[in-house]
Amino acid sequence: MTKDKFNQNENFLSKQALVEKEILSFKEALVYLDVSPSLLYKLTSQRTITYFKPNGGKIYFKKTDLDSWMLQNENKSKELLEEELLNKLKVRKDV
């Protein structure tokens, strides 16, 4: 196995381990969110994202909080918007 392939397998296994964890360290959150350290520090300093700092030490995140942050500001597809509009028009027509 080449060194490059070994590194790819190692990266895959470490990412797979992140999927199973509920609490992530700062470094793990960087990998999970695929963002730069400066962005994650900015999000924590602005309290845009919930984090935990036990005993004033390292920063940790609940994966569910990271998921919520990633899924905010949903941009719906054209088809979904049309469907919602049609459903609202049907409700008005029935009333």
C-alpha cells in the first residue's frame, strides 16, 4: 500500500469515528464542519455557535449543535417552493 493510500484510509477512518461521537473537540469540529480555525473561533467568540469550555480549558461542541448551525438558513429548491405555494393556495380555496 502506498503512503498516499494509507493516509486516505487513515483519514476515512478518523472521519468515520467523528460520525459516531456526540461530543467533539475543537480540532474534530474543524474536520466535521470543514471550516478554518479562524472561522470557528469567530463563531465561538460571537456566540453564534454553542460550545462548552470545562474549567476554562479546551473548547468542545455537541455534534447536534454543529448540525443545527450547518442546517440554518435553508435555501429551498424551486420545486419545493412551488409545492408549498400550491398547498397554501389550496388551503385558502378550501376555507
